[in-house]
Amino acid sequence: MVHVIPLSIAQRRLDAGNAPQYPQGSPIGGATQGFGDHLSAAAERYQQMKDQQEAFDAELARRRFDGQIAQVEDEVTANAPADGAGLHEAMYGQVDPYSGRLVKTGLFDKLFAAALPNMPESQRANFAGQKEAMRQTGGRRMAARQLQRRRDYEQAEVDTALKTSAIAIGNANPDDHVTFKAARQQGLDLIDKMGLDPMGFDRKLPLPWAVADQEAKQYVDPSAPFNKRFARASSIVLAIRDSGVRKATAEQFSVAAEAQWRARAARDPSMTPELLEAQLTALREGLAWIGEHPAQAQYSTMSSLQQFGLAFGDIGRIIAKGATAGGADALVAKLMPSGTGEGYEDRLKLEQAATEDAEDRAGSAGWVAEALGAGLSGYGAATGLYGILGRAEIGVAAEGGLTGLGVRTGIGATTGGAYGGAYAYNVGGSVPQGVLDGALWGAGGNVLAEGLAAIGRQVVSGLANRVAVAKPRIVPDSEPTPVPPVKADEISVSPNQASEIRRPYAHLEDPPNVAPGQDFTRAQKLKMAEENRKWNGGFLRDDEDGQELIPAKKSERGVKPPPNEAQFDHIDPLNPADPNKHQGTNSYSNASLASRRRNRKKLTNKVSDNVMEIRRPAERSCLRQ
């Protein structure tokens, strides 16, 4: 085998001085020289394959090492103290930040030392050179874990301190103001010693604790109606425009109100721990709702009449926002007269605040209202583009098939992109992202709308056909033939056929099996019946006189079909009596829907014509005699 040839032998060359020299031109020397070249090429190919294999093995070893590192990191994190102390050093050791020298080894060094011998010899030096870079990457990863562990620990301590403070306040007598405030201050001092923020807002509370306590006391006061208390708390939070401060204020109310509630519950002998916990849960959820949706919470306390009037105005405001691509507030602020001397910016802030509150109160109905406004403006823009295309004699937008759909979808994307860009500009968002989002919504909305419209038309057509078939009227033989209505436009046909004949189904595409003397297929009859029902509001009618028809049934022996049974007639007969006339085909242009009575009458007329044609030659021969 070639791959087992020693490299030292394969690299020997006949012209390197370490082999005998053959006479110039000797055939044996030339052949031997060629064989040596082949050996050298095989050795080079072997070396390439060896390098590739070692690189592959090194990659596998590197991935195994990364997997071991990830597993050990998870184990070290799980076994670390609650506050995450020493997490980084246990895994990656300690490095002197000034000299960069390793001061203390970690588990990473042990894993690296064990993985290094498993590396192929040619890749070992490269792997060893990456050790410190891997230490830095992993060190940042473990530092982030340690920081998160510390944050979780601090938050748990804050929750414990708050609970301890609330319990101490609850057990205190609220009428003993000195003891009550001392218990509350004790909990706050504990949190302050830890250097933490009890509210999570950089140690800055939205309201002074005295104000929060006073409002909490009113909120839990059972002597006042709950709606009134709930409306007051909602109004206070609603007056704050910053969403973060709103939540902080509601949370501060919740902490103070919980302490007040616990204090009241401590004096109630009938209060059970389960009932107390249920009441506190309801209290927290109510104040949390106020913090998230203050306008919606305030709206819930109003009377039905007030709610109706406010909802009517909110929906109108939101529709206007959608119709103007978010520019309604700026437009109203510009047009609004300044009665108190405020400037445009002040009026704009008031309008924007009113719109935000309206959207908060409306909830999901606000999304629908804004989408309606946007749809109205988008429809108007699309209609304008259709008109421009029509004036430019470009009618592809009204065509059917994929071409028309593509053009209409492109128009939807154009108008949607323009709307999205304008909306982003008016609300202070990213204009390019708004254009992209608007274009996607416009194109997708057009495709969805046309798809739903097509499905709706099919459903309505199917229901109409079912109703039409369910209520046929059978015409007795004694009923006279109806008077034909005014005919539709007629088209000329070939000279050897009738001069003016109605061909109502000529617009349908013929099947490939159209040929002279062929009858209509079942599929053709169904398609022509469907077209006839479309023209006649779901009913089958005679194409000539407009008589209402009933679908044909399978003939039964001894049963005479009704005169208004629907039959498909060949306008040009399949077997004409005149040999000079062409046979009729099964083309749609040769079809007409007729009643059985009219079709039979037409057949009788044809027979009479054939008899006259037979008699005329005999009469001429008698005249010659």
C-alpha cells in the first residue's frame, strides 16, 4: 500500500546524489526517474491527508473540552454560595490585573492540562497558545453569572426585609403612632444598612413615605365606598405620565396599604391566615392594575352613561390617529386656539396624553379602531393609485390571475410603506423600520383580503345554487309558452349558418377534446349551469326566453319529463340535414340552455325542414316531364 511507504524513502530523488546515476538517454534510467516522481507525489498526498486528519481530530478534542468546561461551570454555579461569592475564582482562578500573571489556579487549568495531551502533536502548540484567550472569555461568562447570582440574593434579602417590616408594622397598634412609625423605620433601616433600594428605583421613592401612608390609609378605609377609594388612587397614578414612576407609585401604595391592612387584621379575632392572605392578594392585584393601566382602572369606577360617552370619544380619537398615520395629535395641537397662553409643545403634550389614556381605556378595541382608521386612509391611497394607473392606460391592476394580484399587492406594499414611514415619523419611531413594516403589512393584507373575498364568493355562490336547486317550479303541459324577453347583443357567425345567433357561453375556455359531432361532456354541462345561475341570481333560466328551469333527472320508463326541464342544445346541429353544412361541435360557443319544450319544438322544425328538402327534387322532376 502506498500510504505505508516511509517518508524518508519516498522523498529520495534519483538526481539528489544519493542514488546511482544512469547514462543519459538510458530507457531504464528514465523509467526509474518517473517512478521516483510518483513516489514523491504519493508522499505529498499522504502528508496532506495526515494534516487534514489531525486538524479534524483537534476540532473534535476542542469540542469535547468546551463541553467539559460548560458542564463544570454549571456544577460550580450550582454549588456556589447563595450570594455567588468565589464563583469566578473557583472556575478560572485569579490573575494579577497589573502583570497578567496567574496568581491562583482554578478548575479550568486542571481541565486544560488534562485535555492538552489528547491533542494531535501538530495542533498541540496552537491549542496551548489559546489558553489565556479561553480563560478571558470564560472568565467574563462566569463573572456575569456571579453578578446575577448576587443580584438574585440581594432581591431575596429585600423581599425578606420588606416582609419583616410589614409584619412588624401589622403587629403594631396604628393608634400608637410612635410605636407604629418606629416599627416601620426599623424595617427601612435594615434595608438601608444593606445598601439596597426597597423599591428598586435607585433609592429614589416617587412619594414621601408620609404621603404614601396617608393615601394608603384612605385606600383601605372601609367607611368610604370602594369605587370612590379606587377612583382616587387611580387618579393619583394617572396624573403621572412616566410609566416607570407610575408602577413605582402603585408599588409604594401597595407596601403601605398592606401594612395598614395587616394592622387592622391583627385586631380582628375572626380573621384567619387564609382569609388575610386572600385579601392581601386582592389588594396587591388591584394596585398593580392601577400601576399598569390607571386610565382603565379609573374608567371601571364610572357610571354606564359616563363610560358610553367616554368610549365614544376614545374610539373617535383612536380612529383619527390611525387615519392620519399618528399625526392627529400634532394636527389638533396646531389648530387648537391657545386660550391660556400655552405654546404648541404644551398643547401637543396634552393631546398625546389624552390619546395615551384613550388607548389604555380602549384596550384591544383601540387596536381595531386604529386599524380601521389606517385601513380607510390606506384604501383611499390605493384607490388613488388605481385611478392614476387607469389614466395612464395601465389596466393591469384590474386584471385577474397572478398578474393582477401581483400589481395590486405591489400597490398595497407601496401605500403600506408610505403609511408606515409617516406613522413612525409622527410618533418618533424609526422611519426606515416603519416603511419596511408598513410595506409588509400592506402586501400581506392585500393577499389576505383577496383570498378571503374569493372564499366568500365561493361560499355565497354555493349557497345560492343550493337554494335555487331546492325551489324549482315544474311547469305543466297546459301552461302556454312564455313571451321571449328582449334579447341580448347578438354576434355574427359563419355565412353557412344562421345569420345572427346568441352564443352565451362562447367566453368559456374549450376543453382539448372539441370536435365535430361530439356531445357536451358532464363537466361542460356543470360549468355552463354554474354560469347560467350566476347571471340569473342562482336560478336556471332558458337562454332564449328566460323561462325558469329545473335540473334534468334520469329518465324513467313511463314518466314524462316536465316541459321546463333544462336541456343543453347544440346551436349548430351535430348531424345537419344539409350535407353542405358543417357538423356542430361540442364547443362552448355552440351551446345553449333551453327548456325541454323549446328544444323539442326546435327539433320538430328541423324535421319539417328535412321533409321539405326531400320533396322539392321530386317536384322539379315532375315539372320537367
